[in-house]
Amino acid sequence: MLIDQTQFGGSDPRLILWCLVQASSAAYAKLTGAFGSAEAALREPISAWSGAGVHGTHIKRLSEPQSSLKQLEQTLSQLRDQRFWVSYHGDPDYPALLCEVDDAPAVLFGRGRQALLADPHLAVVGTRSPTPSARATTEQFVQMLSRSGLSIVSGLAAGIDAVAHAAALKAAPETSGAQTVAVMGCGVDLCYPPSNQKLLEDVLDQGGAVISEYLPGTRALKHHFPRRNRIISGMSMGTLVIEAAQRSGSLITASMAAEFGRSVFAVPGFIGNQKAVGCHDLIRGGATLCYQPEQVLEDLSSQIKVLIADQRANSASAGSSTEHQLVRAASNQLHERAQADPFMQTKSDHSAREPRRTQQGPADTPLLEALSSQAMSLDELVNQLSQPIPQIIEQLTLLEISGQITQQAGRYQRSGWTH
């Protein structure tokens, strides 16, 4: 026997195995693939692990397992003391989109609001030494997008990462808690860079979350950050790059997002600004040029709708279809609005109904009235309705999710109405 699981008080075998292989996705995948499950792998001798193709460094370390068992005991003790929580690959509280990544971690350690992992996420990354213009752009985009229901994911690094998290915190009073997740290249009980310790504490205090695949106590190492970046892009519907040099970690994150089939947005900068060359290269390579936050929402609205549909299917298969579970995937803010909004109570099969444009009554808002006879762009709606842009964006998102309007080429129209 490699390990007596009973001595760890019934702890989840997935967590035990993840700790023993030092958070190595490759080793974990080989062992569970060879033996069928984490529990089965733990029943096998080390010689069998070697036969499964596990790297020799793991075999050597576990041949004298006292140090590994000590670290495992410490991790389990911290978990029992609720110093952090654990989310397992494939479980309902694990980021749904991250499950689609081949090399997704089997275990995520976290602190803060765990329910935030079920929200629709947008990664925001960029240079570590942004210009004042890039800082202002990041604040503008993040506050708008956060208020509109997206959870902002970044790496808590200096520069754009830190500005993005801080901007989400500014929007927290209007979003029922900070809509931001910091993905760490170290253990969740540490902070890198140390200069962002106060920011990390603010994220946790105001309802955000901090996650990492690395075991508690793991220090930040250079090779951790590309691995960290795959989580940032993998759990997000899209990645927004704001000011990045030609060679930067932000471009790695964007490249991973493209490989995962996710949207990549790039904010252009001034010609001659070397810190914007990476964004310009992304745009030349096919990334979406983006100069207003509304453009991000327009492009992602259909994906948010799909995410809700997936959550609906998952809830149904689990025997539960409460409104809270269905709407939580579209963020806590959209959930709160949905409770009082009649649009979210409509049936999803709107194709069998009369078009909404023929139905008059209290459900017809000024926005729906504006779309009763023609398709309109966001700018046209803003000019006609004289409402704040964030308010209009939120209404459009809810109406599109409920199937009452559609959007093509940046123009909105009521469902059932055509040119």
C-alpha cells in the first residue's frame, strides 16, 4: 500500500493524491488514467506508479514519503480549520469553462466567495508598467463590465492586473460584492508580489475570491506563471488585453485563450507606444479590436446565454431547477435583477409565441418600445432613451438572455421582427 487513507479522517482521495504529486496535472492524469480513480491509485504500490509513467522525481520523493505526508497533514489541517476551500474538477462549484481545458487542474484551492466561480468570467490582462491612459482605460472597462454582470479574472500582478482588481472593487457596492477572481502563481495563503498584499486582502474582504492550483505554502516560481495563465484564460469566456509589449505574459494568456476557442479582445494604443505593440499584433492576428466596454458585452452576450443554458441542463440533471441556480451562472448581479424582472420569467421557447412586438402591456419598457419597429445600435439607443449606458447594457443583456431581443452586427432588434 502506498498510503493508508484511513489515517486522514476520510479526506477526499482526489485531494490526497493531488498533494502527493505536488499539484502535477501530468502525474495526476497518468495515475487516474491508469488505475481509474484517485482512490484506486492510492491503493497501488510505488512500483505500479512508476509503471504508469509517473516522472522519476515523484517516485524518488515518495520512496521516502515522510516530508510529503507531513505537508499533506498540514494541508488537511488547514482545510479543516477553514483557512481555504477546495473545488474539484467536474464538481458543480468548479469553473465550468475550465473543465473544457485538457490540462485543467484536478484541484483548485481557494479563499473568499466560492460561489463566484460559477459566474461568467472575463480575463483582463496587460503590462506591468501601464501608461496613465491604459490605467484609465482599464478602470473604465472593468467598472462597466463588472456592473454589467461579468466577473473579472486576473493574476494579481503589478500593473494592469492590479488596476483591474482594484476597479472591480470600486464597483463592488453596486454588484453585491466584488466581482473579481485573482488567480495566483503561489499558494492561496501567500501573496505575490508582496506589494499587493493589501489589494489581496481587500479582494477577500469585499467578496471576491483568490484561487490557485498550487498547494498552500508554495512559493511563486518563474515557471508557475505560464501555468497560472492557462487557468485565467481557461475559466474565462474571453480575454481582454489592455496595453501589452510585443513579448509579454499577457500575449501568452491571449494565445491560450485563442487555443481554447475563447474570444480575444485587444485595446489599441497610440502608434509609437511600444507597450501597445502586442495589442496591435493581436488585432492583426484576428483579435477583436475593442475601444468601448459595450463591445465586449455585445460579443459575449450569446456566450452568456449558452452558459445559462448549460447551467439549466446541469441543474435539471441534478434534480434541481430553482431560479437561483439558473441565474447564478450569469452572476449574482443578474440573479438579483432577475428576481424582480418579468423578462426573466418568460419561457425559453419563444419561437412558438407571437412576436413580442405585437404584445402590448406593462412588460413593454421604453427600450422595447424603441425596438418595436427597427433594429438599432447601442449608440442610437443611448441617444433616444437618454439613460446611462450601463443601465441600457444591463437591460439589453437581460432581454437577450430571456430571448426577447436578438443582436446581429452590433444592432439590436425584437425577436420575431426582421427587416
